[in-house]
Amino acid sequence: MGTVGLWRITEGMPQRLSTAAVELEAHLEEWIERDPSLLASGLEVVGRQVQVAAGRIDLLAIDPQGRWVVIEIKRGVTERETLAQAIDYAACIAALSGEEIAARVEAYGPRRGGRAIRDVLADRGLDIDDLGDREVIVYLVGTGRSDGLERMTDFLRGRFDVPIVTVSFDVFQTPGGERVLVRELDEQEAPQVSRSRPRLTVDDILGRIVTAGFEAEVEAIRQEAGALGLTARPYKQSVMYAPERDLRRCLFTVYIPKSKDDGFWAYVAQEAFAEFFDVTAERTLEVFPDDWNQLDGQTDGFFDRIRSLVQPAGNAISDTVLGAPAAEPRGVPAE
């Protein structure tokens, strides 16, 4: 990996920023725990220093698609040995029973004022006992990565569909003393399921949502997402909708309800819209102040909002829609 440079444009000329004297490695684990969007939108950390047979996992999270995320943080350049350790951790998570995982992480969320693992999974249509089809993805985090690591990750992802993401951080300082955190993310197209079992299709997942009693909503999603040029990608219990420019990035994800009474929900990756469409991050948060949105009986309003972000010039959203009360997130009890 080459050296990252950062320049500030002043008076029409670029001025290179210097690296900041900050112990970045010492802070990364705490920063990511507090704000996992430093790695990816929609991650929810469910454990820190989680003990498994292979050792202690720095951070364990769940992503919007319901995959378990092993986050291994290296104090310095990420080497090949880090990859081997992280894959061993992922193998442990894949093999543990649901109750064994729960015993290791159950207290983490409530202790920090957050949610228990069972509630996090329930949002994504999953259960702690879903062992056989448990999907695990690996994030390797450091302040650089070795050539050997890049060769190995490229080989494992390209030849064997192993989902691995490497992330490098650095800190720069402006002449005024302001510090800037820079992230370099290396990921490739990852599979939705292992080659050892049949691949899920979008129709498989949407069909199960119809079976749960939401036929009208599914038909609206098919039509509206198609009209907006969004690409659907299936996961074990969800369908993710991505922009055509980057099929790895989530705009929103819909989940299979366990029953009609559970309601039909979507997770919206609020910050992603500003990256791919002509809309500001502030406008996105105005349109979607909550990342969890109820869809049953409300798909028209939901897609009014999506359309106003994807095609903002010709689709102003009404104050009535913006003023609609937000639905309570799934799995979070009313106060």
C-alpha cells in the first residue's frame, strides 16, 4: 500500500498537511466502539474483548444485513498474522451455539445503556439460535497493511468468497492545529452465502415477506426501487438496496418479519445518500431522522422520502410527510 497524502487548497494552491503526533493505535478500539460508522454504516457493536477459544475478539458487531462482524484492531501495520487470527475468531463465532454467544455478550449492551443481543438480532429477523446459516464477516483495522496481507485477502476473497474488509486510518493536522482522521477502506464484492449451499435470490426473500402478510408492500418495493434504478441484493433474512455505482453500499434494507404482528421494517443508511446523490447529509437527516422505519401500510410515504433524496430536483417532499411521527424502533421498548 502506498503512502497516503492529504492537501488543503488555499489561495488556489495545494498545501500538504502534516501527520499529527497522536497515538492513533491506542484510540482506535475506543473510537470504533463509540462510533462503528467509522468502519461501515449500520454496524451495532454487541461485545468488546469477547472471549472465544482462539483468544479475545477486539470488537464483535452485527451489520444491517444480519451478519456477525469480527473486528480485529492492530496497533500498527496489519500483517498476515492478523488475518490468520481474525479468521480463527470468525470460525469460533460460526461454530458456537447461540446460548454460548449470548453468555459472552448478553450483558454488554445493557451495561452501556444499549440493547441486548437478542433485540439487535430481532431487528434483522434473526434469532440467537440461528447457528447453521450464521454469516460472519471480518474487518481488519490498523494504520497500514503489508503487501503480504493484501495478497492473502485478494486470494481469499477472489478464489474462496471469504468476506474480508481491510481498513487503514491516519491522522493529519492543519496549520491551524485541527486534526483530520483519514480512512482508507479496501473491500471487494463479497458473497451473500457460501458456495456450499444454494444461493438465495431476491425473489426468495421477498416471497417470504409476502408470506408473512405484506404482499402490497412488497409489490410497491419492487416497482419503486426498480423505477429509481436501485439494485437489490439478497441476504439470509433481508434484501439490501444499493446504488448502481457501488453495489456494496447499503441505501436501505428490508427484513423478513416473523409474523404479521411484528410489522415490516426497513433500515435506512442515512449518510450514504449524500455520497451517491445530489443531496446534503443535513437534508437526508431531515427526511429520515430515524434509521429504522416501519413500512407496513406506509410504503407510499417511505418512497416519497427516498425519491426526494435520489431525485431531489424534481421531487420536493411535502411538509406533511416530513412531519409524520416516527415509528418506534423494533426491539426497543416504549419508555
